[in-house]
Amino acid sequence: MPIFTAPMKKVAFYTLGCKLNFAETSSISRSFEAKGYEKVAFGEPTDVYVINTCSVTDHADKKCRKVVKEGLKISPEARVVIIGCYAQLKPEEIAGIPGVDLVLGANAKFEAVNHVGKLGPRSAAIVVSGEISDTKQYHSSFSLSDRTRTFLKVQDGCDYPCTYCTIPLARGKSRSDSIEGVVAQAWAIGETGVREIVLTGVNIGDFGIRDGIKKEKFVDLVRALDAVENISRFRISSIEPNLLSDEIISFVASSNRFVPHFHIPLQSGSNEILGLMKRRYRRELYQERVDRIRELLPNACIGVDVIVGFPGESEALFRETYDFLNKLDISYLHIFPYSERTNTEAALMPKKVSGTEKSERSKMLHILSEKKRRAFYESQLGKMDEVLFESSVQNGLMEGFTRNYVKVSAKFDPMWVNEEIKGFLNFINQEGHVHFTELPEKQEAKVRLTDSISEKAL
């Protein structure tokens, strides 16, 4: 007599926002798979949708509603779970979105699979969201996919009182994993074949706080990870300029595994605006950090975050930012038009900047960013470097990144996927990537190997 088993339940995920959200989504997805769910791509029929939201990007409500609506077109009977920063900040608002079954705040999102298992017949959305002050536990997370790069969360929350930011309200106070815990995870990730780890968090330079007490330092984490031999590259994601010490820069300059790439938020090149934002530095310190990197790592890639249109940013103060960035020896910009957030000091500030002005200023900085990136890429042409290639292929070309984050293209070679290949950076192609060719002696060795295999076959 045949034995019939119930089909495996399916779950699909959609992530809005930062790399930290992607790392957490990946870890939450593995908890579903451990309970017997089959993970499917968003857009395929499924039993459960888990949507990880963001409060930093514009129109969080609109984006969340759209994802829910499009998902239910494909699987009308699917249960819909909303997690993430927006779910913590405005749970009741999300609960009112048609089709939402479950809203999980910061404390509950890592138990999503258990909460889904308790859902009864469809009714009003259930909200599980406590006070953010109660969010004290640290949850380790990392992303795993078919890419060569993994994002490893080492820190969460933030104690900085920036006047425009809701992250402390959404994620709570700063807290971290231990150095021992992060190193163990890095070794485990290396065993999966991943070659590069990007360290991520809300404020990673503030690493080391556990139970409200500073117990370890970020520079000591960097030193410990440098000894993880089964990872080729470590990359530091965004780090505050006041926390990017000479000690960290000097260690990266001498490291074999930490790559010469820094992403340092500036937000404004005007000291007056930095004061209104309650940032913990002024542009003079920022200039010092960039100068120090260039002194020790002249080929380093330096990325910058900038907010345009903050309340009180006059045309003259914006020009201060533009001129400061124009003269600064950096490699690219990430530009964010200021977006008002409820329950922040900035929302109550006078002298708002119009949407038209913010758009024009953003356009100017995007043009400047392209010029900076082009100049940085041109400075690397003719040099030899190692490229870590990814598996994606378009028009017969594969892509990868140098250690200092130059994006390259090369003719597809399956032997190069997830490998560091040494070669030359030749010219900038129409897509704005750098064309790459392997070292001649490597090409000759490959030809000799191919000939040898052919002779044996004969």
C-alpha cells in the first residue's frame, strides 16, 4: 500500500534595505529550512512570505504594501509575515495592510518560524512587538548564497543620537558578538567555500559592547580575524570616522587578508550641518582620516555617505559640502536625499529644503561621484592585481572585484569562478568596468595543460 506524505511547506523571502538586513534574512531563512520548509524564490508559489523591512529608505509603508500585494497575486492563500525596522517602529500601521498575518518586532523576528507555526485560522494580523529598550539580546547572522562574498553581522544597535536617524528606535542600544564568537563563525563560513567576508553592523566601530559594558575593541577583532586562514579577504563595511583609528588603518595596511577598502560616512561637509545632525566629528577629522589612509594605502578605495537637503542646509552650506568632496581624495559617493522621520529631532527643525532643491543637489553629487570613480579606476589601469570572480555571466563576460574594490569584467572562464586570479587592469569598458587579462605565464601554463590533456586523450 503506497505511503503518502504531506508536501513540504514553502517559504519565500523579500528584503528591503541594508546588507545587515540581508544577513539577518539569510539566517532567518535557515531557521525555516531547519524546520522542514523549502525556500523558494520570491515570485514562485509559496505558503509563507517573510518580508524584512527598512526604516531608512523612503516610503517604507508604500514599498511594504507593494511587496505584499504583488506576493499575494501569486499565492493568494499564503501567510504574510512582516519583520525588520519598520515592523518595530510602526507595527499597528503594518498590521492594517490587507493580507498581513503577523508583525514581528526586533525581539521576535529571529523566532519567526515558531510564530508562524502557531498561526491559527486567518483573522486580524497578530502583532508581537515589545519596547525597544527590552531588546538586549544579540543575534548572530550571516548571508549565504551562490556569491563569493558573505556579509557577517558582528554588531547591532546604536548609541549615537543623530538627529535624523530612527535606527536606535528600531534596533535598540549597541551590542555585539564576542571576538571568539565572530572568529568561530568566520572559520565555519570559510569551510563552505566562501572566499570573502564583509563585516557588517549598524555601527561596527563600536564593536565590543555586551550587557551594556565595553568588553572588547574592534581593532582586536580585526587582528583575530586576520588569523582565519580559510578566508582570503576581509572587508570592513561602513565605519564612523571618529571610530576609524590610526591603529585600525595601520593594521589594515600591514594585513594580508584585510583589503584596502574603507567606507566612511561623512553626511555633510559643512561643520554647521554636522552640528545640527549631532555627528561626533567635524570635517577636519574626516580629512585627517582620508589623509592617513592615503599615506599608508595610496591605492585604497574610499567610499563616502552623504545626506543632501538636511533642514537648514542653505545653498551656501551645500556648496561647502560639494567643494569639500570635490577636493577630497576619495573614490565614490553614496548619496541620500534627506527624508523626514517621525520621532526624530530633525523632523521638528525649521528651514526645510524643497524636494526640487534636494533633487538638484543629489544630481550634482551623483555626477561628482561618477567623476571620482572614473578617476580612481583610471589610476589603477596598467597595474597588476588579484580579482575574485563571481559566478554571474552576462554577454559572455564574468565580473569580479579587486582587493581595492575595482569592478572588472573578463571573458568567462569557469575555472575562475570563486577564485582569485592575478592579472592586469587594462582599460575601462562601456559599462564602466575595468577590462582584465590574466598574467601571460598563467595563460601559457593553461595552454600547456590543455595540450597535455589532449595528447593523453589521443
